Amino acid sequence: MFDYNFHWRPVMKSLPDLLEAALLTLQVAVLAMALGIVIGLALALIRLHMRGPLLWLASSWVELARNTPALFQLFFFGFGLGAFGLHLSPYMIVLVGLTFNCAGYLAENFRGGFQAVPDTQLRASRSLGMTAWQAYTRIVIPQVLRIVYHPITNQMVWAVLMSSLGMLVGFRELSGETQFFASRTFRIFEYFAVTAVIYYVIVKLILLGSRLLATRLFRY
Amino acid sequence: MEPTVSFFSGFTPNDLLFLGEAALRTLWISVLSISIGTVLGVAFGWILFEGKWAAALTIAPVLDIFRSVPLIIQLVLFYNFAPIIGLNFGPFASGVVILTVYTAALVANVARGGIEAVDTPMRRAARSLGMSYWQDLRHVVLPIGGRAVFPAWVGVALGVMKDSALVSVLGYVELLKASQILMTRTQEPFLILSIAGAFYFALSYPISRYAAFLEKRWIQ
């Protein structure tokens, strides 16, 4: 049927390396998400409550992250900053780029989340004698995180998928490693097919894990 | 002695033209994929809605794959798979095929959401007024459900426009690839990336703002 002989053996031989690279993919995605959630919360609060240069900075961050391609952002952190003598390693390019992107998207979700928590919650906790910090960290933010739980899960999936762009800035995560092996053996289709399966499994595991966690977290 | 041949030269007005042409190519491949993908996606969305378990067993998992594997892997995979089954697809054609299917996979979910947004009593009322099934779809479901999910569709379309930057891995010279070529030659990454970023931003930002404005107005 095909005028092509599939050779799966080289792929199977480098499967351990690919799986190890998949762990690197997960690591960078999880780190970027953790940083992105913290920065995203800060950006959302700034956009809701502040005026002046900070508001301007936060707004430009969110709009730039949401309105330009993720690949452009990676190129910018990778090559654009070189003009100022700032050279990041491939790992840092992907981490910084992903964090920038995730923080921008999450900030918009968080903003919706903050607006969905009634104002009275904050005022009630303040009138009970909580400081502003206590009121936010113990009353408001837990409710916000509950509202944006599914958007965060989606963003986590996006972060894993987006980390594949690392291939284009020389980062050897799952895609970069695949590219490396594929160009060494010319078994491009076979390698990328296996990588696609690995990505699919990772995404499904994340969704499954998120669903299991949700049943534990949201029992009440 | 002065070198007679220089590999690097400054940024010239001619290069701006080169970038402009590349921007048009970005626009062209996006418009093509988004329009075909949307038509397909709406059809898939309708099948998902009407097909119940039959669709859940057939096309739903297939569409899910396109959402769970990084676009860049899909592109490389298809570009290398097409010759195996005897298709002679260049970078442009491969890019359009994958971007179209990717759009369709995303739009299918949006379209199903739109159909679900119209409650059953409304549709029964339409049918009991003597409308046929297709009249009900065309004159009741389309206007109401379409409005409900229009902002989501704009989000998908803008996402695909930004993701079209990934077709550069296949060697199609769209905006980001063109800027990469220029960066190598002129060694002025910051300037060139700013121009490319400004183009994406100028395209995406007004459209997303307009969609948000429409959403707000329709809710009232």
C-alpha cells in the first residue's frame, strides 16, 4: 500500500531518551504555570485596583501576551533581548517565554474570577478584623481559584503544548529531542508519530489528574 | 584590505517590503484556513450535537487528537506523511490542511456549545409554528446560538492567525520566518521583531476588543 518502509526500531531504541525529554517538558511547563499563576494573580489585582504606571505595565503585559504569537514571544526573549546584551539559555528562553504567555492569559481569567466573588465577602472578612492580606489570601483568592480551576487546567494543557516551540529555539525538550533524533536517522515520520502519542498521553494524564483532584478539592 | 563581499548589511526600506509581503502571506494562509475550517467545524459541531453516542465514538476522539497534540508536531508529521501516501504537498498546502483541520477541531466544540445554548422549548416553539427542521436551524438556532458563541469563535480565529506562525517550520516564508531571515542578515533582531510583533498586535488587538464590545452589547 505504501511505497515506504516504516522503521520503528531506532525510535524504540531512543524511547528512554524521549521519555526523559518528556519529563523536561513537564518540568518546564509546571514551573511556567506556577510562576504564571502567581504573576497572573498580581497582574489581575493591579488591573482591578491600581492606577498609574503599574496599571499601564500590567495592561501592556496582558495585551502583548494575548495578542502576539507565542513563537514570537519566544523569539523575542531569545533573540530580541540579545540586542541589549542579554543572552538567555534555551531553557530560560522557554521558561521565561511560557511564563510571560501563561501569566497574560491567566491574568484575564483571574480578573473574571475576582469580579465573580461578591464584594461583600471582602468587606465581611475585613469587618471581622482581618488585615487586607489575610482577607485576600484566606477568603477571596481561594474562591477565585475555585472559579478559575478549569481555565487553569486548560492553560496547563496549553503550556505543555506550547513548550514544543522550544524545538525552534534549540531547547531539547520532547520536541527538540525528537527533532534531534529525527534529523540524525531521517526517520522523521516515525519519531514525530511517537512524540505525538507521548504528548497525547501527557495531556490526557493532566486532564485525568485535574478531574481526580477536583473531586477531592470540591467535595463541599 | 576592505572585504569585497559583506554578508551582513543594515536594514533597508526594501526589507520592509519583504516583511510586508510576508505579512500578506500570513494573512492569506490564516484567512484560507479559518474560513474552510469554520465551515467544517460548524458541520462537525452539528454532528456532535445530533449524533449523540455515534458521534462520541467516531469523530469526537479524532477531533480531540488535534487538540491534544502540539500544532508544530502535527505540521511536521503531516508534511512528512503526505509523500508516503503519494500526495505531493508543498509547505503551503500542508500548512493549510493542518491549520484547517485544527481550526475545525476547535470550532466544532464552539459550534456545539452554540447549538446547546438554544434551549429546547425555544426550538419546540419554532417547530410547532410549522417551521421545518432546517428552517428552525437557520432562523432560530443560528441567530441565537451564533451570538452566544461569536466571541469564542473570534478567540479561536485569532488563535489560529497567531498559530499560523508555526507553518514557518515547514519553510513557508510567512511573517515570522521572514523576520528570522532578516535577523540573520542584518543582525538587528530587536528592530525586526518589533515590526513583526507590531503587525500581529495591530491585527489581533482591535478585533479582540471589538468582539468584547459586541459581547457586552449583546448581553444587554
